[in-house]
Amino acid sequence: MSVWRKSSYSIESNDSVEIGRSIGIRGSKAPAAHLPVSSDTWSAFLRSVKS
């Protein structure tokens, strides 16, 4: 079973983006579908957002 996490800044709703470690990104409204994202790509994204 995959573990998906919602941001702690998200309000309690189904309009959130969830992240699955080594899995990808999905929307709470359509949890069956997800966008695969590698660890390297995710790390690069986070570095970009932080800078």
C-alpha cells in the first residue's frame, strides 16, 4: 500500500494535492490517477521553490 501525504497547510477538504514518496503527485479529487515523479525531480522542484 502506498502512503500519500497532504500538506499540513491544506485545509480539510478534497481540493488538495497529495504527495506519495517515490510514487508521485495526485489530486484529492481523483486519487486513482497520479503523476509519477522521480525523487531527483521532486528534490529539484523543492530546491526551486525554496530559492
